[in-house]
Amino acid sequence: MDIDLKTIRELLAVVGNTDITELTIESGDQRITVKKAPVGAVVVQHTEASPIAAPMPAAAATMSFEPKGTGPQPAKEAPPPPLPEPAVAANHVPITSPMVGTFYSSPSPTAPPFVNIGDHVNIGQTVCIIEAMKLMNDMPSEVAGKIVKVLVENGTTVEYGQPLFMVDPKG
């Protein structure tokens, strides 16, 4: 296997677009390991070169190359910055993302959003779409109440368990 930019991109795409958290490929005297990190940049490390950082939209991965038999090299990366915690009232309940994907607030770019701040939602009502692996998944509300906050911008990548909306169940 040639370790070229095309191979690196293919490996990053495989890890970034699947639930795989680590992928190791060995060929001859070289080993390529790709590990998915929670968020941030992709850090590519080769034992003979310095790290190269490049953005990766859906997830971040760490990749290291080393000659066989030398053992894994720790990836050099800064810890990801903490995500800002949204201000939440004690009685507000989040609607969270059940998967990693791209958040869409409406069924098409020209259509109005499924819900807006102040709208009342019922359990099972579609509140957004999450695109994962080219599949559009309608996301139903898990709680009835009034939408008090939309926590995600249209077209952004969301993580599993990430709060998308805040709902006041008494609203």
C-alpha cells in the first residue's frame, strides 16, 4: 500500500462516516492507525514528519504511521475546547440527537422550519431531520411542551446525545 494523500483521505472518510472508532492497516513494514477523537482537528503523524492538521466535518480522527515493530506513537493533539453549556432552566427538558449527523431544521432549504421558539410540540411530532450516511432521518419530539430554545444552527454537524432543543413541558 502506498501511503499517499489519497489513501489517507480514504481512511479518514471510512472512520469519519462510520461508527468505527479505530482502524489499523498493516502493509510491509508500515502500519497505519486511525483513531476517532470526539471533536476538533485531524492530526496526521508520521514518524519521519511533523503533524499535519486538517479540518474534518463529522468527527475528528487521529492517525499515526510507524514502521512495524516500533510500537504505536502517541498522537500529538491539544485537548478539545470544552463545549459551552447552554443556559437551562430547571424545568426545561432537552430533545437530544440520537445519532451523529447533519442537523436540518426544515424538510428543504426553502421550507419553513419544523418548529420555532414558542411553538408547542407533541410527543412524536417531527422537530428536525438528521442526515446520517446520506439517509434523512425524521427526529420526533420525546417530550410535549413549548420550544424555548433552539441550540443548533441549520446545516451543522451534531453528535450523539447532543441537545438540539430545550422544551418547557409546562408551556
